[in-house]
Amino acid sequence: MTTLTFDNRVVNREVDFCKVYTLESKEKLEKVLLQNRISYFIEWQERSWLSRTFGSDKQKNIFTIRINEADVERASDLIRGIESVKIKNMNED
């Protein structure tokens, strides 16, 4: 049996890339990322019952898309123009 040994380097370099506010935009974004072989993770934000009931339609679905930090620049260029997508400013903390 072979044993794999890893040092203390950080392997997972995933960052919050953008927020998506509609299901249609999420599907378009997924298609673009898949076609360009960019790995991603989608986090569906849970909202309170009051927020879902009395909030605006734009806030019905909120998704946070996470990608590898090495793909941020290329992904930003690819998704420009997709409605209801807000790219996170990578200089923010």
C-alpha cells in the first residue's frame, strides 16, 4: 500500500467570485464556466421566512459562486454582460 505525504501548503485556493440573483443567470454562468473548464462551487444562501415573503423578487434566489483564485481574471472576462451577476471586488476583505 502506498502512503501519500503532504506538506503544510494550502491546496484549496477557492475565493468568492460573484453573486447571482436569478436562476436563469445562474444557469448561463454555469454553462460558460463549464465550457471553459473552470471549476466552481455554488452556495445557495438561505433566507428567513419574512425575507422570502416580504422581500423583492430580485432577492428570491441568491447564489454565491466560488472559483479557484487562479481563474478569477479569465472568468471575469467570460461572464461580462450576464444580467443579475455581481462580480465581487477581489481587493475587499
